[in-house]
Amino acid sequence: MTKEEWETLGVQTYGLPPDLIVPIAAADIEAIETYVGIIQVRITGRKRPTNAVVVAAHQPSRNPQVPLWDQSEANHFYRCLHPSRQLWVHVDYTGYRRAWKRLGFDELTSELFLDHIKNRAAVRISGYRHPFLRLCPVSRETNTSSGLDNGAEGMEKVELRKLKHQPAHKRQQIERHLNAPVVLADSIDLTKMLDIPTGLSELQGVASMLKKFYAKND
């Protein structure tokens, strides 16, 4: 899909090129099937019809104009953002680490965390509009950097709590994104998925990566 096609759905693309458009949250299983890939395995639960799914994800072509693909770690970066198999879980499912191991994903060491790239508290604050979340393994440092209240995820929660006090035009714009079928990764999320600590209030890690995410001719 093009950026324009995503935007007609109300999805916020952040101006990123198509090869860096990465879904990280979905409204339902149908949205995952439509916009992420083919579901290979489904884990059912007692509390909800689906706790987790394994997805054979779409694999976008790399744009040679995107500086990220010029880096020596380009192949590793691509696998971080676009693994061929992805595990998506319900925000309230607690057995996701066991499911990761049981379903044959890469081994997790004690220093690796399975990160819900989209913050779980933010999903709950927004009324569970995107309850299915992609998991991504990251280091302890990366997980801690983004998860603190003065990190990126803390800022997101503050903004959601302030939503009802925003001017009407801004509130309508945010509501449109909240009602979209999926949520895409922004530059903060992409940095985290590459296992680069985002930094705290000044987001130093994100700043160091930002120019690598946008095509040279944009």
C-alpha cells in the first residue's frame, strides 16, 4: 500500500516511506489479516476468542533512497522491522513469553524482553480500540529507556489523558487515527524495534536515527 492509501483509512503514516510502514497494533484479527499478513497459528483462550496469532507478514521491498538500508547493519535492521513470522497478542494476554518459546521463535536470553511496541497502558486508556499488539524482542536498556514516565511511552499516555481537553479540530484528528484499523510505528517505535535506546525526554536515540528513516529525495 502507498502512504496515500494508508492515510485514506485514517492511519497516521508520519510521512515514512512504504518500506518503513510497520503495523504495530490492530483493531481486530480481521485487520491483521488485511494489513499485516496471513495468520498461520491462532491461540484461543478462556477469556477471549483469540489470545495470540502467528502471522506470515508481508515483506516490502527496500527503497534504495532510504538511508537506513545503506548502513552496515541493514539486513539486521530489515529483519527487526519485517520478520517473516510475527507474534501478535491481545493486550491483556499474560502468557506471551511462553507462547513465543512454544511457537518456535528465536530464543530469548535473560537480557531480552518481549516488548509490546505499542504501549499497553495507552491502549487501555484509549478504550481498547487497538487491542492486538505486535511483539518485538529488545534489550533491557531499550525496554527501560522507552518505558519510563519521562520516556516516549510516558509522553503518549499523557497526551491521551489530555485528549478531551484538546481543541475540537485536534481532537477530531486524533479520534480519526484512534478509529483506524491499525496503528503504524512512528520514528520512536522504529528506533525501539531496531533495539536502539530511544532516550528519555530529549529522545537522543531517536534523534540519531531520524534522518535514516526518510528517503533522500523527500
